[in-house]
Amino acid sequence: MNPHEATVRRSVVRVSAADDGELSVDDRFWGTGFFIAPGWAVTCAHVVGNGGGGVLDGTAAIEVTDGDDRVHEGRVAFVLPRPDDPERLPDRWPLPDLALVEVADAHGAECLWMSDRSAVVPADVAVYGWSRETGELGWRYGTGTAAGGDGSGRAMLLRGEIPVEGCSGGPVVDTGRGAVIGVSKGRGQSHGLAVPITALRRIANDRPGRDRLHSVVRAHDRYHLRHYRAVGTGRSWTGIQKGLRPAAEGFTPVLRTQLFARLAELTQPRTPGEVMALVDQAKSRVVQEPYQPGVEHDPRTWREGVGLLYDVRDGAEGRAGRTGWPGAGSGPGRDLELEAVLLYAAWVAAAVSRFGDPADAGPLRELAGWVTGKADQVQDVIRKEVQRILHGRRDPGPDRPEPPVGVVLVKDRPGPVEPAEETDLQARADVLVEVDALMYGDRYPWRVKLLGQDDRITPLHDDAQGARRAELREALREPIAEALRQGDVGEHLAALQLVLPRELFDEPVADWRLVPPGADDDGLDPHTMPLGQRRVVVVRDRRRRDRRHFPEWQRRWNGCTAGPMTAVPLRAEVPVPGHGARRPESRHAAYARLSDVDPGAVPVFCGPVSHGPGAMALDAALAAGHAVVIWRGCAGEHLDCAEFHDEVSRLVCEAATAEGLHRRLRNLRIRCADPEQPDEEARWARSIALLLDRPEHPAPPGPPLSAPGMRPEGGA
């Protein structure tokens, strides 16, 4: 028998149709699930999908039978993804194919330990569930290896004794770490397919789901600390994990259980970027050589940040004598993982204190006291740094009483004794969207990346086949939303930089929203309002970025970033009654004029620049090196061109530098967008757009994306 089987079996459930008095227990059986918190079970969406729309929307109950054959009523709380038409279910449910089920009367159920780490493969695993494949409904388990994934982190391939029919929704347990890392989805001819348990994060993509996920994780971590205290190492997952790691050094399973229960009591992060910013800090602090993350993670809780610190280098598994990793510059007896975790936990306390929720005061003191006590186990320099983060710059000594632990209350608001400067940062990264020019057909290939500090680029999503122009906004909506969540840190919001071919410069990118078409208009909800009304949105030039930068470009960028800036017409003439009243200057004449203006000059145009005279003049401006250009993307008739140029000239002078434009443009976009009472004094700014194109780029651009099966010219 697998050593974990008895413990797992108590937590695994059978998912069935509600008893209608007509079908037997076996005939009502749909699949497997398992408890992750008191009152909460996970299974596959296609399992509960057998019940149709009433089950999927939670109005119809299902039957959940626990390991002691007790039958409970369950109701589906979330389905990922939810089908467009619940009455016409897909033949093959798309990934992640997960469902969260509330089992209200099962608060005494035993729960599995849910991995806090992104899926680690390869790993030895065991798969559990119920099946009637051999006739009667019975318990099944098999062992094998999580051998790989689909490259996107959305699926996990299983080799070995692959799961049988009916085990869908059952847990995939990493037998080396003692944690559930996946949910069994099905099997093919030669392998099984599972979904990483971390895919539950997608529940948190909207506010109600985020609150629900945090409450479930809080219940999970409270349960495991309470269970360990009650039964010790006998039947608890902490005890199992302790047995898998018998050496009592470093960040042990017991310490992990204690810390997670304390982190669970805090206000949880609003974005993955808030977690990853602190993870990056901790890794950079304990790794002596420059830290470069291997992959981008998407944590939604503070506990998941801890999970990324077990091995300070992403993917590093080997440890030297359990006191450090080879090549990390660690001395004898130094435990990098414990140091990194304690630093991270201290920074979490400082970050949460800034949320200003009085309910956090008690949990923050509890967490800070725990961290302070454990810091005695690490080297002195780390202990002092933890002390400084939690209590300010004073280090308690025999002549100084210890300052208040963790936080103090100022006017009933928690806050650190002295703000830790490391947590008062900028956005973790900006979002870089690269759209290639048309190379074949009518589709634009695209990529979405994070542009971090020191110009570090992390690819997130791409589509080599691309999307048609009318489809770009929808194709990029969710990739941009995910990237912005990764980049935002508290009130510091990631900027959106769109590297576009010139024929797309007039696309209203500042008006794009991160909600699906037809979604309810939530007014001033910051998560649904147009991007340009909340954050920096700038256009960059695809053609110029693909070539080596030239000195004129650098000189004009330096002029606009240092200031002062002045406005000059993109075209030599400024028509008063409307466009077309006078003949535009030639391309060469525009180039000569725009090459001769001051380095801080900003070309301005009241009209589109993707075609016509505006496009010709913009080509001249970009050839002359201009890095900042302001124009009006609307192509309709208007008679306020002179006002536009006058107001933008005033705007540019007041901003003084390129950085000073952002707040002013954002304010103008908000004033123009008021549907009830538009600001007449800001109407001239409708469809205002900004090119802000710095000449430096992180790395020489690679070849443009090609269609599947195509090779760039000259390729082998």
C-alpha cells in the first residue's frame, strides 16, 4: 500500500447526482473530488457538468460522499472555465477544467495539503480516486511520474499507472513533498492528464473570486495548524512532510505550517505583482550573484510567495549539506531558504501594514513576533535586517528596550514603526505589447511581455498566427490583464507600452478595457474603466525599434526627459477652419524643419497619423529622431484644430518633461469621458494619443514571428 493512501482516502470524496429515488448509488456516480479546506472540495468542471446548468450555477444540489461514507449536500461555487451555454456543454472541457464545491455541513472533514508551489516536474506522484471501470464502484490508486507539461503551466502529463475512468477530479499527490500538486483530468493512450492545483488561482481574476479564494486558503491553513497541534505527526500532513525531511534544519514543515497560518490571517495581496516584488527582493538579498528569475509566476496569496523561496534559484533542487546551494556563496551552516523566508515574511508584514486595515493589527503583531523569534536561528546580518524591517532601524540591546513588535497603532490604523524603504517601491514591471507588421494575409502576430527593472524582459504570451486588426483588442484583453496583475504593486501601477506598426498608431488603445465585450458598465470601477483613464498608456514605433538606434533619436529623447519641452507643428501649417484648407509641406521639407528644432521639441498634430498627410509628416519626425509626439487619433470632422494646438502647446510647457505628461493626459481622458456631464473645456483632447519611444531597448530584437510552417528569409 502506498504510505499516503490511508491519509488521502479520508479526504477524497465521491461526487454524484442528488438522490432522486430512481437511480442506484453507482448509477448516480459522476467522478472524484477531495477536500482542501473544511467545507470546500475541488473536482473537475466536467464532473459536475454532468448535472447541467442548474448544477453549474449552484441552484441545484449535488451529492458528496466522504471517506467515512457520510453523504453531504454540495453546491458548485465556481467553474473554470464556465461554458458560454450551460445547457450545451463542450465535448472536451477546456483547461483548467476545475470546479470549487461548497459542502456546508462537512466542516469536520479531513483535508489534503495543497501545494503552495508552482508545479514542479518531474516528480514522483500517486493518483487517487473512485471508479467503476471494473464493474462495481471501488477505490483506486496508481503511482507514476509527473513527467512534463504543455509549456504554458496549464496542464501536467502523468506517466506510469495512469488514472482510470471515474478518477477525474481526484488528487495528484507529490509523494516526495507530501502535497497535492494537481487534479486528475483524464487519460490518453499512453499518459494521464492532470491540471496543476495552482490553476485555482484563476478564480481570483475578479473581485468576488479573489475574496472567495482567499477565504478558502485561509480555512486550509488554519485547519492544518489546528490539525497538527491536535494529532501531532500521526495523521497530519505536517507530520508526513516532516517524515519526508527528517533533518530538523532550515525552513522545516513545522515552521511552514506555523507561518502559513499566520499569513492566512492577514489581508491578502491584491495582485500577483505585490507578492512577486517581495519574492524578488528576498531572492536578490540572499543570492550573492545577480538574481535572474527563470520563469514568471502568478501567486495570489502570501503563502505562495513562500513556496517560491524553498530553493532560492528557480528550479534548483540540489543542496549542499542542507545548508546552502552550490555556487550561492554561502558559508558553512548558513541556510539560505530560512533566511529568504524570514526576510520575505518581514516585508509582507510591512506591506500589509500599509493597507491600513485595523483588523490586521493583531495578526501583524503575531506574525512579527513569530518572525523575530525565528530570526535567532539565522546569521546575525539577516537577524538585524529582519529587526530593522519590523521595528525600524533600532536594534534592541541591553540599554534599549525592545520597540513595539511589528506595528504600532496610529489613530487606529496599523503601520510600521518606521516605513521600510524596500517596500515603498514602484511598479514591479511595465507591460510591453509587441505587434508585428503584416507579413502574410491580414493577421498581426503579437507578444505580451513584462519589462522589469534593469530592462529585464520576461515573455508571457504570444500568438505567431496573430489576429486581424478588428480582433486585436479582444485577443490581447486577457493577456494584457494578466500581465498588468503581474506588474502592479499596490498603488504603483504598471505602464502599458504598445510597440505598433505605424498603420495601427490610431487604434484607440487608451480606450481599451479589460472586460469582455457586452459586460456590464461598472462606471468608475478601476478594474473595468478604460486603461488610459487609470494608468500610463504610450505608443512606440515597431519599425524604428527593429533597427539600430541613431544619435538624433538619443539626443531628442535626452532633450524631452531633461526638459524643458516645447510644442512644434508636425505639419508646417495649422489649418484654422478644418483640414485640407492648405497644402501640406513635402516629406523632405518636413524632415528638414523637424531636424532643426530644439532637442526638447514635441511635434503636435490634430488628426490621425496612420494614413494621409499626418502619416507622411510622422515619418519625417521619426526619421529626425523625435521620441515624443502628440496627436489626435480621431478622423472625423472637427473645427477645433487651432484650439488643440494651443492647448497642447500649453500642456507640453507645463509638463516640462516627458514624464510630466502622464498625469495630465490621464486627467484629460477622464474629463472627456464623463457620459453625464462632459467637460466642455477638455473636448479638444478627445482621442488624444502619445508616442513615447525611448531609443534604448533591452536586447536586439529577434526575427519577427512567422506563420506556422514558414521560415524567415535566409533561414535554413
